[in-house]
Amino acid sequence: MQKIMDKKPCNSSQDPEVRKGPWTMEEDLILINYIANHGEGVWNSLAKAAGLKRTGKSCRLRWLNYLRPDVRRGNITPEEQLLIMELHAKWGNRWSKIAKHLPGRTDNEIKNFWRTRIQKHIKQVDNPNQQNYQPQMSLDINDHHHSSSSQVSNIVEPMETYSPTSYHQQGTLEPFPTQFPIINDHQSSCCTNDNNTNNYWSMEDIWSMQLLNGD
DNA sequence: AACGAGGACAACCGCTGTCCC
DNA sequence: GGGGACAGCGGTTGTCCTCGT
């Protein structure tokens, strides 16, 4: 049906007026301001009414994944990791469904987390003799969460087949001790405005600006 | 210090589902 | 019932950053 609409490359890329790529601070502020004043919904008309040269789709994604005040970013906790694995074992790649059980987490973030950390790890475990395999992270959650469901153990099991390094050595409950960039720190340090992309700055910055603007 | 490779994340794309006329 | 518009989802790609050489 509406594929007709979407077939036209995002019905927008042909339109020189439609911006793509990273959002700028100005665009973010416009979107935040508009939603603060008018609420979300009807994204296509919202984008137009707000004066953003973006598709409604793009605005929705930006708001849901980044700008919403209740979005939590970075530092996925061991408990969240466990939950993700448990729910993924139950539902598969139903990221939005999984995200609903992790308050403040977005489906995109969970999906990225799964693909970059867990899936990679599973691949490594599947091909342990591939090149000089070096386990980089531990997902040996069951060792520390004996209450885990059998569903979890199904998916976690392969990960127990190697001996985690720093995790056990450090005796902490940090499944990915060396793998987790502290995203909040990263963003708050690198994301102040001297970054030439204008795309990386903390949400605290945005929301404080928002407050300063008096909206 | 420079450069390349790989990782992490943001954003886009294509598709499906749902609602409304 | 058919078709259009929109929201939402999952997969993929692009970009930036970090780390190793």
C-alpha cells in the first residue's frame, strides 16, 4: 500500500529541501521546543509546522531515541543485560517489545547493544579457533544470577564455555569491564560545542538550554 | 606523530500494520 | 472492500572515535 510512498527514497531524498544525516543542535532545540509546546504525534505535519527540513520519520526517531527527557543513555547495567538476554531468548529480535521492559531504553539502543556486544560475542564463541581468538568480554551472568530463568541459560550457556578474563579476575559484577565506554562521560566530555559535528553534546546541555529559553 | 582497522552508535531505509475516509 | 496516510519495527549503513602499529 503505502510502499508507494516509501519506495520513493524516503520520499524526501529527491527533495533538496529535506535534510538528512546528523542532527544539529538548532534542529534538536526546534524539535524539543515544538514538542514541549504542542506535544508529539502526527510527525509529518509536526516536522512541517516546526519548520524542520526533516521527514516526520526522522523527527520521530530523533525524539524517541535521543531527545525524550526520560531516555537513559549508556551504562547498560548487568541487570539490564540479563533482562535483555532473557527477553531476547523469549521473543527474539522484538526490540521494541524488549525495550518496553527496560524503562528509558530505546529499541535502537538495545538493538545496537545486542548486535555490537552480544552477537559479536556469540560469533566468537561459535568460532573459537578462528584466528587468535581472544575473549574480550564476559557474559557469564548465570554465575552471578542463579535465579536466572532456564531461557536465559539457554542463550547464555555458550558464553560460559570460555573463561572470562577481567570479569572474574576483578571479581566485579561488571560483565563488560573493558568494553563499555562510559558513554555519559564520553558524551559530556566530547560533546560540548567545540565538536565540529555539532551533533554530540549531552542531553543535560539541551535541556538546560531549553530551560534557559523559558519554554 | 601519523595512519589504518575495528568498534560503537546515530540515523536511514524498506517493509508491515493499523487507522481512516 | 479498497486505497491512502501514517506510525512503528527491524535491518542496514554511515560516521565518528579509539586503539594498536
